[in-house]
Amino acid sequence: MPPTSETGRDDGIRINPSILAADFANMQAELARIATADFVHVDVMDNHFVPNLTFGPQMVERVQATSPVPLDVHLMITDPDRWAPGYAEIGAASVTFHLEAATEPVALARRLRDIGSRAGVAVKPATPVESLFDLLDDFDQILVMTVEPGFGGQSFMPETMPKLRRLADEARRRGSSVWLQVDGGIGESTIAQAAEAGADTFVAGSAVFGAGDPAHAIAGLRAAAAAHHIH
């Protein structure tokens, strides 16, 4: 596993390519192209919490079996309290559910950790982050969506950056080791903005899978983020 995949924010930058941008018909080959990434980001959508339908547990299990890097599963589903533990049981290294969908987010995070997964919580662009300030140690990762969840290929929303900055400042103030992730419209031109605002974990779809050389694209994103990241 790349050194940046180890726990702790001081370990640097993580680049997690999203398979939403991959060629689904050649998934094993596509996964092999991102062996230099830190994680592979897997979006699970249920056509209820978001207006799109993607993968279920069987597909995620198949990705888990063939991926050269750990899985970072992002659940855009209703009732994650019921369904999220199953993804941890499959062996996903990280499972992120939406704050807006969870009934008992802290209890769910604890359950995911008990199974052996990192526990993440995600917030939509319009959701405030202040309610998470006292809960930072209950999560291993907080995902600040930089687009409305549901579809890949959307444009980055810079108006989400002040929220990310407030979260990063609070995490720094409390000495928290929580990872701060961004997802949506991330490429070399936008990753700098997110890194400056405090993100250290970046989901990129077409910027990686749409590149002729994904390893080169991953290295470019990593360098751009590292150049602007505030520790």
C-alpha cells in the first residue's frame, strides 16, 4: 500500500480515483490502471437518496476481489444504518455514509469500526458541518461534497470551500486525525483550491480514468495537492 494510505493526516495526500468514470465493461483492466492510487472510490447509489442507480454489494465485492488498492466506498443511499455494515463486512477499507440519511451516525460509525473498516461521514453542499465539530473523533473521514451527489462529471462548486475550511480549522484546533475528503469536479485546476481549504483526500473521476496515462494523472494531482496543502 502506498505510504500515504496509512492512518493520520500528517502522512500527506491521498488520491482516490472514482470508478464512476471507468469503463464498466473492462473493470479489472481499469482497476489495474490505477495501481498507484491510494484507494479506489466506489459510489453506491440507490435511485432514492440520489436520482441515480449504480452498484450493489455484489459489484462492490467483485471490485474488492480485483482491485490493487483498498476500497473507499461512498454510500449515497437511504437507511445506511441498515446497509452500511454489509459493505464493511465485504472488506472495504473505508465506508462513508451520508449524515443526511443516517438515523444514528455515531453508533453506525462505531459499528463500521468494530467490523474493521474506517468510518466516514459525508455532507451534501448545502449541509452545515458545525454539527460534526464535537464528533470529529467518532469518524475517520469526513467527505465534503463539492457537487450535488448523484452523477459524475459535474462542475466543482467553489462555494463549498468556506465550509471545508471551517472544518479543517476545527480539526486542527482539536488535534484531530480525521481525513478530510472532497468529491466532485476534482482535477488539476480545482484540487489546489480544495487543498488550500484543508482537504487531504481527493476523489477524482474523469481526471484520472479519462487520461491516457492514469498513473501520470494521479502523480500530477498528488503534486498539485501537495503544493497547496496546509498542514
